[in-house]
Amino acid sequence: MKVAYISHADCGRHDTGWRHPEHVGRLRAIPRALREDVELYHALEHVEGRHATIEDIALGHDRAYVDRVRRLSESGGGALDADTIVSEGSWDAARAAVGCVLDAVDRAIDGEARSFCAVRPPGHHALPDRGMGFCLFGNVALGAHHARQRRGVDRVLIVDWDVHHGNGTQAMVEHDPSIRFVSMHQSPWYPGTGAATDRGPLGSIWNVPMPGGLPATRYVEALQGAVEDATRGFTPGLVMVSAGFDCLAGDPLGEFTLEVEHIAALATWLLDKAEGWCGGRMLASLEGGYAPDRVGAASVAVMRAMLGR
């Protein structure tokens, strides 16, 4: 199966300002790292994703909220909260971020490619009716609903290794028993959700709160154990990764100790699982990660793992 690198130029138009942790330099670091790995660069299929429609975004978000983001962007921008910025280009950027993930879902289901989506704004904190935590729309959660409702996938697994709990993803998928969500995250930490006892109303959520500063192998083992539990008696037809690289050691917004080689090992392990479950149908989409060079290196590691290299 091919591996696609999916992005869109409009993702760079989400202007938070260079002092904001979630700035465009995070995204630019990925093609820069790719260009330094010539073999990988030429092995990938380079794809410009599409813009999601309002109907796509409404798979998981209230239309009133979607319209608020659109109008705020068209009027020149503003703030949804102290951390979450909407700029003049954010409407196009956010629609492109969702559209790239939807394209990745379609490619996986059609057997064309597994994909890495280099997108922003990120999505896993976005709630159905409001943005927060730098996130406007729930890119991965919307992709899961697209797979289920439009493409006939019976079961979807979402694995989130961002250092922050994917509260938005949980809120958007926890009422569908055919979507299972595994989130490993630092606790106590922003946004203060994701207790191990919170399994969601249908028992389809596996939250793995962990303290910062542990040996990296503890995080790897904890996430793998949760995925094993979540898939006991549940065979996914699609595996989606919320790839937040703020779980890496030294990130300014996290205290986990993972290195790029641990990310590569987790991606390889998940791909091996996906091969057995669903013929390798897997995609990853960028979430957090606020040390740009580390984001680039980890993104390359995930794409190499997807290629089996």
C-alpha cells in the first residue's frame, strides 16, 4: 500500500502570531524535515487535500458554531477564548484541515494509501459547540464519522498520544459504540479531563492518564495495553491516530519523556496491528507539538514506519 503525505497550503493561513505556541512554523517544519530525507520524500505520494464542506463539518459540530467560526473569520478574526484564535484565513485553513483527513479516510478505505496529514489548526480539543485549546474543528473525529456514516466502515479505532487529553474527540465520538477512543495523556494537565474512570456513556472510551517524567517505556507500555484492551472483541476496519508530538521530551507544553524512536516504535506497532485487523488501513493526523524541529523529525518517523522502513 502506498503512503500519502496530505496537506494544503491554506493550513498556513491560520494566523495565530509567532508568539502563540500553535504557529505556522510547526507545519513548515514537516516539509523541511522531509526534504532532508530524500529517499522518503520520493517514496511518498504528495497530495493536496480538499476543503471540507459545511455538511462535512456538521457531521460532528453544531451548525451554529460552524457559522460562528465562518463569520468571525470573514469579519477579520478574533478570539474564541484566551488560547484559541480565529484569523481572516482560519475558515479556509480549518476546512482544509478537515478535508485532508476526509481524503485520507477515503484513500484508506479505497485501498489506495495509508496517510499522514500535515494540517493545522489541530482538532482534538474542539467540542461540538465550541473551539478550545488551539482547536477549531475535530479533524480526526469528523473523519471517523465520515468513515462510519458515509463509507460503511463498521468499526473505527482512534488512538491519541498527544500529551493533552482529547476531550473534544471523546465528546464527538462517545455516543457511537462502533468508534473506540484511546487517549494517553498527562494528568493533572490541561484540559483537566480524561480520568481513567471516564469510560463514556457506552464504555467505548479508554482514558490513560499518566504523570509526567516517567521513563519513556512506561508510556509506550501503557498505551499499548490500553489499545489491547480497547480492541478485545472489537476488530477495527480503520485505525486513526491523533499524532500529537507534544508527548516528546522537551516539549514546552508537556512533561512526557518520549523520543522520536518511541514514536516510530508505536507507529510500527499500530501498523502491525492494523495489518491484522483491516489490511493496514491507517492514517495519522497532526495534533499538538510545540518544538517545530521535533515535530518534523517525529512526522518523518511516522511516515517511515508507515512505509515499513
